[in-house]
Amino acid sequence: MTYIGRFAPSPSGPLHAGSLVAALASYVDARAHGGTWLLRIEDIDAPRTVPGADRVIMRQLRSLGLQWDGEVIWQSQRDAAYRHALDDLTARGLVYGCACTRREIMESHAALERARGAPLALLDGERPYAGTCRDGLPPGRLARAWRLRVPPGEETFADRWLGPQRQDVAHAVGDFVLKRADGMWAYQLAVVVDDAAQGVTDVVRGADLLSSTARQRVLARMLGAHPPRVMHVPLVLDPATGLKLSKQNHAPALDLTRPLEALALAWRALGFGPIAADRPASFLAEATRQWARRYKG
């Protein structure tokens, strides 16, 4: 099987030390397998998109020697593909309209806790959906969002970094949103449609996205796609706060006047030792060799 990987940043700002770890890991994994490394700009969340950040990210990657293969895809240009997927699922009775507001979902969450007799864990800050609109909209209400009918059963998969994983999506998440109340496409739908369209076989990304994997696997199969293999690498934490380095937490942009230093710090975060190199190309060549010895296969 031909390996196809991808790096898919959101252009909400420039790359920082945390996002470089994911970029570096996905790059060397693709090169270690003799595969293709794609770049996809995940800019469907318009309010979070910073104009010009996509071009900044592309310049940063090039300056670090992380050159992608083929054409770049922007999710903001993929509306027709997402609409086609939603229409297909709807025609098969796998999607339904939901009228619930955020407040109503919180109230139904509390009722679900009472019914189960135990507090419910939040997943990615989201409350499990209680299925209020699953059997039809309340009288006089219109659909605000569109949800997938999640089938019962446990989803199991092997994570190449973290080992065996399992999640009962119907219990932990419930019927999740594919098109949001604000009219924008949900991340889960866009990423699954694009991975399938690009033939992605392997996803290497940060551990903060592990909890999305079971949902994406369920959705991929419902769309007739084969879920890619996954590897979720460690997050970089801010030593002062203990929070994940992220654009939302105001992580500083990479200092590209010292690209080798940036690569070395990311490499160390992945659990590897120092690499003697005088330029990014030689650093990445040796990193690929070391990665292949540990993770190829």
C-alpha cells in the first residue's frame, strides 16, 4: 500500500513550537515510509481564520525544510464536496436536523446525568448529545444543525504511539454535528471527506485530537471510506501554565532565524536525542533514518 500522509494546520496564526512537533512527526513518518506528504489548510472555521496566516505557515514550513508534495488544498474551497457527503448521508437516513440550542443541550445533559445516576465526562469540552431531536423536531421548531445518527457499539483501533484505544461513540459523544448552527461545516465531516478524497493512509497529529479519532472512523465507514492508520504524538506544554502550547493560548511564533534550533527542540519533544547537522536538509535526513528504525512498519 502506498503511504500518503498529511499535515493540516488551521490558519489561526503562524506555526509555534507545539504545531512544529506534529508537522515534523508527520513529515518524517511519510519520508521514512517512502510516501507522500500533503499539506491541507483547514480554514473552514472562518471566525478563527487570520488573513494571510496560511501563507505564513507555508513560508515557515519551507524555511524548515518541510516541503510538501503536490498541490495545497484549502478547505474553504471544498464546500461542494462536503455538501455532497451530507446529502448522501441524508438520503440514506443517517443524518437528521437538530433544533437544540446550547442551553437546551446543557439542560438535556443534566437530565441524562440524573437518568444515569452519575456525572458525565465532557469530551473536548462538549456535552454528550441526548438525542432530543433524533426522532423528529419538536413542533414549531426548525433545524439549526445537522447530526449523524451514530450506531451503537464500541470503536476500537490501534494508535501507533499510544497503543490500543477504544470508545463507545454513541455513549461518550452521541449523535455529533456535521453542519453547525452557524452554517459552517463541522471539523469532523470536513477532515473525513478530505482524507478520503486525498487517499490519506496515515494520520500523524497531536494527542489533543485523539478523542476525535473514533468519531472520524465511524463517519469514514458510513461514507464508504477506509479509516487511515493513526499516530498521536505528545503535546508541548507551556512550562509556566501547564497548558498546551496553542495559538489560542498565545504561543509565540517559531523563530525562523534559528531553524535548526526549532527542529532540534521539536525532535527532542518526540523522544529523540541530538542530531549533528549544519542545515535543515541534513537534519531531516538523519531524523528520517532514526524515525524509520523506531516507527517504520
